[in-house]
Amino acid sequence: MAQKKPELAMPAGSMDALKAAVMNGADAVYFGAKKFNARITAENFSQEQVRDSVDFCHQHKKKAFLALNTLIKDSEMEEAIGIAKEAYCAGIDAVIVQDLGLIKALRALLPNLELHASTQMTCHNSAGAQFLSELGIKRIVLARELSLEEIRKIKKSCKAEIECFVHGALCFSYSGQCLLSSFLFNKSGNRGMCLQPCRLPYSLSMKGGGKKEGFLLSMKDLMTIGKIKELIDAGIDSFKIEGRQKGVEYVAAAGRAYRIAIDSCFGEKKALSKEDLDFLKIAFLRENSGGYFFGEKERVFPATPSPKGIPAAEVIGFFGKRIKLRLHENIGRWDGLSAINKDSVQEFNATKIFKGSTELPKAFKGQVVEIETGKKPYLEKGQQLFFTSSKRLKDFAYVSIKKNRQVRYKLRVIARSGEPLQAEAEFSGKKVKIVSGQVIAKSTKLHTEAGLIEGKVFKASDFFEPGEFSAEISGEPFLPLSELKKFKNQVMREMREALFSEYRKAIDEKEFSEKKKALLSFEPPIEKNSGAQKTAVFADSTSLLEESAKPADTLICHESIPQKEIETLAKKLPEKQIFANSSSIQSDSELAEFGRRFAEKGVKVVCSNLGALQIAIKGKASFWAGRELNIFNSLAAKLMIEKGAEMIIPSVECSLKQLKEMAFGERLAPLVFFYPVLMTSKAYAKQISQGFCAEAQKAYAKSPDFKDCTLKDRKGFEYNAVLDGKGILRLYNPMPVDMLFELEKFSGFGAIALDFTATSKDEATQALRYLEEKKRGGAPKKEFSKFTRGHYDREVF
């Protein structure tokens, strides 16, 4: 069987970037609307621009994907559905989604709309892929942290197509599991607002000594241009380029390079040139690696979090306002250069180039030249300079977007006084009749002639190129210029609708509205809960769970607790519900073991990833939906309940106001005490010695759950960094979210939960004592002071 050529999916944050993607080799282009996309700070597209983008892609026989890949509040759900509906009617090929509630809505209201699961859904195992496939997802954008072998297994296990990022920026945390920007700045990556604090410098120290400083959370960029054949052999259906916040040059360079690399694996003779690779690096690229595909160790610690480009020159001296350079590469006037210092980057342009007294438009590799830069940067002799932009690349990129495929059309205009203005257009075997709503007046002075009509109406656009024009004019008609402009727009609009009629989708608006109203109508929220509120406690030791038994009804065991200890705990406390908590990250083999240990033996489980959820559903186990599933709205909660969830721990990014407005309050168990996991990362799995110093590696060898790593930011805040026995790093907030002193605000929910996983024994004991006293109706005194309300009193952006 012949191998299938993978699709190349390119990013677009603007209309010019979209054109660059289409004209430089993309098979599909993905872009965001003005709201609800994971790159909300990109230029993005209005509703009209979404339609333009869909049509432009289809004109060139490419696919168009709309990203609606953020978490959606109940108050926003109707608007998000509306954006998806308009895109569907325009002919969008797929919508990329993160929110489980939005998936439920779109499957119910637009069953023929193709849905793709965003990498924000953290799908990283076969069972998770099966869950999404059975939910109606056509394509899954997998977590970036997977090896090629893991991808092969997932591909074989489910019916959905598989898409993987092959180039661009990498996140330190698993996408969908990062709360660092959310808790630091109230700007959430799950809402498209990430401020990238991972790109800042940090210091890391160990209790037993040893320290590391630098960009400890900053990832090298992903580049797989030299490994395309291996990726194709893994069976990946779509290669995705990251970069909706990047410019036209980046999109053009990446599209061209990866198009050539893919095609060369299928018999195309064209090969990548040095210039293609140089353009790729100059456009925007930090130090790079093959990411997680090939088991590389060095994924973290670029010298700078800024783009580095390629080496351009060495500073060998200074001459007045000029900088003397020995060139490593050809350089042209207005090329962008950078100088990298310890924790900053200077960027500037070569505004003039001189060889002696002669000014040059460009100079060549190996030459010694002098340049002027406008405002002179602070440089030192011997310092290396790097390309950050190239005028040649810019010219290439902007010339490429003008190579448009327009449809040639003929237009015949009929202008008779006393009748509406009419036109007949012919193109691509189609005939369109356009009738203006304005009746033509008879001229009292000068009548409108054919030349004026042709000049104002017979125009080119992104889609059409003028061919032949004719006009029938009678009765001395008079047409104001404003009416001719309106008519031109009408002609273009109706021709365009005819051109793309095969892509347009029609829906019954009344039926759609009624279904949407029914879907979004819920019983009154938490006031309807009349049962006694339960208390659940998470902990990573059976001794602490035993201590929690007095105020708690449900005890949830960390995955690290041995099965025998859990069984012993259940025998000691038969009146309590005992649960096993799955990890947020589990490989196929770990999931299989989790199923054997718990789900298949009738032990109740908390599902913290999509794979564990699938295992619990298929095994008909009793389960709760964990906070890591990002249940953010009523529809997502309803979906979990329909799948069998007894209780739901909602997203910790929900405000208390949001939770109180959500339906199914009797099935919600918000966390009232916990240390938020700000990042969940695999970046150090094979880089412990380089990332956490030799001391940490020795400590890790002695104790796989070594917890004595402290990460400090520039403001002095310290974060507990826990590296587990599987190489997964979890970074915890410096302070707990503690709402125990305002527990009355959580009345009406079916349960409350406390998580002592990253809590000291003393702090957990104090919290339990406080909770017991509070439950007895007392007024306990708070013994510990440093805490935060998290997002409970401030809605996340």
C-alpha cells in the first residue's frame, strides 16, 4: 500500500500570513477568530475576515481550519457557538476545539461540522485518543511530549487522524496543564492570554547544596526539517507548524522549506537549498532541537529566550559611528542583526554598508566591512552578531503573496433609465445575474456612460480578474458614483457566492435556534442541592489519609501509594469511600497498570486525564472527573455526568461566581484547599544532570520523589519543584489556595475537596483541625497566614 503524503498545516495570525501560507505550500491553514482562540494576542480575524480566509483557501484548493481552542464560560457559550455556526455556513473545513462543553454543543447543533481536538486537550495516550474519537473528533492534535513510538501506537489504536507539531515554539508545560501565567498575572494560557513567564530567568537550588541559574523553563524551538522521513513513516496524518503570532516572513519561509522536504520524500526532485534553511532560521528561531520525537536530551536552556537566527558576523573593531565586522554570511542593507548578552538582546539594522569609503548594497561572506546602524548598539570587540531578519527574505515573502490565482470573468452591464441597474457575469462555467435594488433615474444634464461604469464596477479582487466588459445603455441614465460603488460590491459578493457555492452550508435558522435554546437551558444551579455536603481529601500518604478520616467522607489516594496500603486503608475505614487518583500524565503502559490495579478491581477512581476517563468508562468503574480535565462550564459538566461521573472537580481557573452559575451544583466538588500545580513538564526527563545539577541527580537516585528543589523568580517568589520517578516535573504555587475560612461561600455544592499532595504534614494537620472546628459550627483561629484565594474571587481573563 502506497504511503500517504501528510498534510502540511500552516498558521496564520493575519490575512497576509494566510496568503503567505497558501502560496508557499500549505495544504491547510489554521487561524483564529477575534475571540476564544489560544493566540488571542495575534491579529486574528473578524467574522467577515473568517469568510474571506475560507474562500481564499478554497480558491487555491486548500483547507481552512478555525481555532476555537480555549475554555469557554457559560456566559460565553452562545457566542462561541455563533462563531462556529457562521464559519460552518461559510464552508470552514474544521474547527479546532479544547473545551469539552463546546464539543458537546457543536456535535449536537452542527453534526456535520468536522472537529479537531486541540493540543490544549493534553491527549497523550491511546485510551485518550479513543475517547476523543468516540466523542466524534475527526482529528487529534497530540501533546508535543510524545516519542515517535508512542505516536505510532496511538495512530494504530483509534480511528481519528493524528496531527503533530513539527516546527516552532515549544511550551515547557504540557499544553492545557499550564497555570503559571494564570496564577501570576491572571492571564491564562487556557484562555489564549499567556504572558509567557517561562521565558524569564530563574534560579534553582537544592536543600543539600547546588544552584543553577538561567532560562530554566525556556524551551528550545522545535525543528524537524532534517527528520521528515521518520515522521512520515510514523503514520502522522498532518504536520503542523506553530506560529500564529509570527510574521509573514516566518510563515513563507517555514511553508516553503517543509513543502520541499515533504515532497522530496515522495519523488519530487527539488531539494532544500542552503538559502531555504537560512531563511527558516532567520525568520524566527531560537536554538532548536528535535523536541520529544527522537529522545534528545537537550530541550531546555537556550542562551536567550529571544530568536537567535544564524551567525552573521564577528565584531572586530569600531570606526567612529561605524562597526567593523568580519562576515560569516552575505549581508544586505537593512538586514536585521542582534547581539546576545547575558539576559538581554540588542536588535538593530545594517542601515549602510561600507568597504573602505565605498558604500555597498550588499557584502559577501568572508569580507571585512563596516556598517552603520542608526542608533549605535553597545557592542564589544569579538562579540558575535546574528541575523534576525533579512530584506531578501522579506522581499521573497511579500512577492509570494501576490502570486494569486484569480478567476477571469466577463461582465455585461444593463443600464436603462426607469429600471434597476443589472449585470450578467460569466466565469468558470457559471452565469450570475445581479439586479440592483436602486431604480436608475433619467439624467437632466449628463448621463452615465459605459466607460464610467466599467471604471467603477469592472474591478479585480482577491478572487476575480477582469476579462471582457460590455454595456447596454439606454434612456440617458444617471448613476451616482456612490451607487456604482455599491453595485460593484454587490457584483463581487454575488459572484463570490456563486464561485464558492459548493462549500457553503445552509441551516434551518429556526430549528438551530430552538435546539440551541434547549441545549443551553438548565435547571436552577446549586440552590436545588438539598443533600448534606460531603468532604473529600487527596493525599500522598495513608497516614495522612487516616488523619483526614474524621472530617472527610471520601479519601483519595495518590497514584504513588502501593495497592496493598490502599486495600488496608479500605479495611480500616469501611465506612469511607476510598478512591485511587490517576496521574495527569500516563503512558499506555501506566494506564494499563492503573486499570489492572484499580478500575478492574472495583476501586473507585478519580480520572485526571482523558485516557484514565476512557479506562473508567469502558471498565464501568465508579469515577470522579478530575480538575485536570478542565471542566469549565455546565455543558462540560453535563457531558461528564452522561459519561458516568459521580462527582466533578471543576477547573481551578473557575471563579466562585462561575461555579455558582453552573448547573449540576450537586455534582460539583470544588477544591477549597490546595497548592495549584502551575506546570506539568517532561522537559527534564532526560536532562536531570544538566537541568537540576549533579546534586539533584544524586538525590533523585536515592529518592525518586525527591522534593527539595526550589525555583526562585526575579521577584523572589519560591516555587516547589517536584520531579517524580517517571521524569515528570510539577511546579507548585508558592502559597496554597485556601478558602477554609470562607467555607460558607461553598454551601450548596455536592462536596468540597482538599488536596494535601504538596502540603507539609504540619500545614495539613492545621487545615484538618480548622475544618473540623468549622464543621462543628465553631469560629476557629487561622494558624497559618500566607495563602491566596486563587481565581475564586477574580475571574480569569
